[in-house]
Amino acid sequence: MSQSGPFYLRWRPAGTPAPELEKFDDLDAALDAVEARWATLRDQAPQVLDARKVLLLSTDELRGEFDAAPPEE
């Protein structure tokens, strides 16, 4: 599997039928965005997609990672 970008963060804001899509140059940047906005994104079915917009990290995988992480001080 290739890890070259871009990568996409997809989520579904409450009350909207179509998902939002945000582009990042690399996977670290996409994951940093998820982490920074996790409190909002966690209930909006976030997913990380690869350059072909194929699912890379599912909502459940992101929840497992970010819900398990201890809060930063």
C-alpha cells in the first residue's frame, strides 16, 4: 500500500446529507486535524481516505485510537 498523499478527511456534519471532504498533503497532517477536532468529529462519522479516496482509517478505527488516548495537559 502506498503512503503518498494527498490524504482526505471525510465527515458528515449533523443535519447535512452530503459529507464534507478536506485535503491534506500527508497522513500526519490529516491525523493531526482529526486529533485537534476530535471532540466535534467523533459523532460525525470521520474517516481518513487515501489519494484515490479509498478508505484508509474507518470511524471505528479512529474512535479506537482517539477515544483511548489520555487527554493532553
